[in-house]
Amino acid sequence: MSPNRTVLEWSISVAPIAVSTIALVVSLWVFNAQREIQERQFRKDLFDRIFDIYTRTREFMNYAVRNDGDITLTGSEYNAFQDAMERAKFLCSNAHAYLLEVDNTARDLYVYKQDESHAIGTGDVALLKKGHDLKLRLFGTLLRQRTEAFRPYLNLEKRKRW
């Protein structure tokens, strides 16, 4: 080879490197685009699962309100809520703590409802007040806290960690 190469000779010798570089850049761009699509799909799927837990919680609380706290612990509404609680353990741990609070309050209210007629008959003011407080907690405070408990998990924006 001569030390004085022509432009054509340089072009021929550089062409494979240039084509390889362009192919590498395009491959990296396609890889990044596919990764972003997969990440969006993952966030959407996660949102759908957590939103299902959110709506099942609302359905259970509506059921409890409709029945004035006299729920059936073996009924389909309670079983659906229990299923939602189980899934929340893995998907949204902070919201799971809220769901445990809803569950405990609903169970306490259930126990109260079994004795309510006796408490009314005997005039047991302390038990009646306890029932009233449980209803206020479940139908008021916890119902209002539901959105805040799930808000960090129902955000579709990118996040680094849960």
C-alpha cells in the first residue's frame, strides 16, 4: 500500500467501521425504545392490579355501609376483600397496613352488631358508644383515608422505588 491513498481508498477502508457504528447506534436506539415500551406496559399492568384492590376495598366498605356494619364473614364481599388484602401484601405494602385497619375495624363492628340488640335492650351506653365510634371510624375516617393510602401506588409516572 502506498502512503498516499486516494479518497476512494479511504472511503472503502472506513466504510465497514462507519456501517458498524451506525448499526450499533440504531440497535441501541431500538433496544431503548423497546425497554421503555415494556416499562410502560409493566406500570400499566401494576396499576390495573392495584386499582382492582382499590375498587374491591371500596366495594367492601359500601357493602358494610349498606348493612350498617352487619357483614357476613363468609360472604362473597368479604372473601373478595380478603383476596384483595392478600394481593396488597405483595403489591403495595403501605396500603396493606391500611387494609388491615379496615379489616380489624369491620371485624370489631361485626362483633358489636352481634350484641347490639342486647346493648339497646339493657341500655349499655358504653357498648352503644363503642359501636357508634366503630361506625364513625369505618364509614368516616377510613373511607376518607382510602384514596390517600393508595395514591402513591396509583400514579402512572415513572418512579425509582416503591
